[in-house]
Amino acid sequence: MRYVLHGARTVDATMDRGAATLVVADGQIQPPEIQEVVPEQHIDAAGMIITPGFIDVHTHGGGGCNLHTTWVEEILTYARWAPSTGVTGFLIGVVGTPGDLPEAQLRTAARALAEWRTGAEPLGIHLE
């Protein structure tokens, strides 16, 4: 799907860039080739703010999901939920215990990294 956002305030890692027009195709910001987008796909985004997605480097879960788990689907469910909070990437938080490694949870996290297909991207493992 291809659409154009008009008038949103854009903020990136370096500055507040003010109002802008952005073309989005297949979930990615594209060069401004607005003439290729039909008028029905133009969206007035005045009063909204567009920022880069957040990367959560220390989380144990959310949305009813726990990342310290032995169930791969729980991590993948979290990945599908996380974008609703603005998160586009995260580290899978696994908690260690004194004198022991949580091996089953680490194997599960590694499997989730390999099986991820949609939602916020698990970028690695944070072992606490």
C-alpha cells in the first residue's frame, strides 16, 4: 500500500524538522514521488507528530506477555503488540539467577530471534 502524509510535524534523532510531506510505501518512507499516489491515498496528518520507531533495550514484556519465558509464541506475540507503543525493535529480556543460567529461556529467546517475521524486531537478548 502506498499513501502520502501531509503536514505532520517530523522529529528525528537530530532535530525537529517541522511540518513535512512523507510518502509511505510498504511500511517504508520513500522519496517524495507524490504524483504517483492517487488523491484518495493522501492523508491530512496536521497536528500529528512523526518520529522514528523506538528501540527498547531493557524490557521484560508488556501487553500481557513476559519475555522471560519458555514459550516462543509469547515473545512473538509481544513483538506484534509492541508497535502499538511506538517500539519497532527490542532486546528480549531474560533474567538470570545467582549461580545458574536460565538456559531454557535463552534457548527460547534464540528461537524467537530465528522465527520472527512481523511486528517489532527482536534485535538480540538482554541477559540480566
